[in-house]
Amino acid sequence: MDANQPESIIGGKSFTAVAVNCAAKAGEWIKSKMGSITQLDTKYSMHDLVTEVDKGAERMIRNLIVTHFPTHSFLGEEGVEPGPEASAKALQDKSDAEYLWIVDPVDGTTNYVHGFPFFSVSIALAHRGQVIVGVVYDPSKDELFVAERGKGAYVHGRKMQVANESTLSHSLLATGFPADQHVALPANLKSVQALAPKVRNIRVAGSAALHLAYVAAGRLSGFWEYNLSSWDIAAGSLLVQEAGGRMTDITGESYHLGVRNIVASNNLIHNELIEELQAAART
Ligand code: 2AM
Ligand code: CA
């Protein structure tokens, strides 16, 4: 073994193996609990739900990660107070971490509660602020999306490649309706109104992480959403990049963990998509 090789490379395989193991275990458990929710709480607003399953799944994932990597840091949605300020501060507080696991135990909780089978477990590992492993697991379809930096993105062993649409008019996009009813929701409704006539169609399926995995898999040409948190995006960002896509914020700035207004695409439509989003924001 080369002593000069960074630990991220030496340990790369086992990091990914642990991430996959956590996602698979938590995903199976989440699925087994579907339809048996006894307590439903709201967080930031009546649109922002949390269940005992979100909390239990995060505990399960955190325990597994701590067992394998006791020196690593952990940022999970359920360990942070609700609301955008608390999310941003929690990430800022961990900005010195060498290795940081960023976890959303159930991305798409509203779907989960309603039995709409589009939710996921999202697990990322960042090394000095850069995502090096991203895993998104969809227990409803038993689809596991995995990316390692520099090694490609795979769904059940098949290499993923983003879609090849080169214009918005041929594109299938996805977005999300934010929980914040005052600023982010009206802003995104303007975007939808501007883009809907210009694209093939728009889907709003309710899990940002899974939408990003679908961009990576070439099932969506692009995705945008406002006011997301690091745990909604981190794992999916690497899937998209490793599948040949592009990740920026709405101004075109390259993706980093602090980005909340995310634009993901197959690269080919990216500039056109950003121009339309910015034009809509000016109206
Ligand atoms: P969640 O299910 O983990 O909360 C749906 O548009 C997307 O927005 C989902 O990824 C959902 O993640 C996320 N989301 C829901 N409420 C949110 C909030 N208050 N702040 C940020 N993201 C939220
Ligand atoms: Ca969640």
C-alpha cells in the first residue's frame, strides 16, 4: 500500500460498501413499516412531515456508520432543527470535518406517509467538503443508485449515462413544490409557468434525491428545486456528475454542499434551463 495515497482512495471501497449496506438495511426497514405509521408530526410547516420511521432509520444509519468509522462526522436531517436557517447552520458547523456523512433517511416523507411509492434513502460521504460517495436507494422498486468520485455512477451494476436531449423543447424535467409557502413556493410556481409551455413535460414526484438519480439514469433531462438542504442533494449530485451531467445553483455557480437552489441536467440543456429560470425569477 502506498503510504502517500490519501485515505479517501485507500478506503474508497469500504466507504461505499458501508453506504450501500446502510441504505439497503434502512430501506428494507422503511418499506416494512409502510402503512403502519402511528404518529405523524409536522416540522417547519403543515407541509413538512416527519414520522417515527424517519427518526428510527436515521438512528439505524448513524449507528452503523459510527461503528465502522468512529472518527467521521455525521449530518442527518432528523438531527437538525426544522427550517432553512438551521439547515444552513448545521452544515456550517460541520465545515471543518475531514469526513462528513450527509444523510436523509427518508427523502419524500409525504409520499411515504401517503403510500405513494416514490421515496428514497440518501447517503453521501464528503471528504473536505467534496462528495466522494453517493448512494440513493429506492426501496419501492428495489433500485440502488451508487456513485464514487472518478469511477462512474451505476444502478444495480449498470453504468448510468445522462439523457441526450439537446433542447428544452425535447426535455422531460422535474421539480418540487417547496414547503416554504411565502417565498420559495411562489418563486417556483413562476418557474413552472414559464417552463411548462417550453418543455415536453414537467413531473413533480416528491423526492429530490430520487429525481437526481433519475437525471443520472437518463430518465429525466433535468431537475430544479428551490430551498433544498444538503441532505436532499449531496448523494444525488455525485450520481448526476458521474453520469456525465451538470450540477449548479440557479445562477450557474458550480454545486457545493451549501447550494440550496439546485439545477441538475444532462449538461446539454443546462444553459437554456438556467436562462429560463432566471428570466422567470425577474418577472
Ligand atoms: P423530505 O421528504 O426529506 O422532507 C420535495 O419537493 C423535496 O423537498 C423532498 O426532497 C423533501 O425532502 C424536500 N423538503 C420537504 N420539506 C422541506 C423543507 N421544509 N425544507 C427543505 N426541503 C424540504
Ligand atoms: Ca427526510
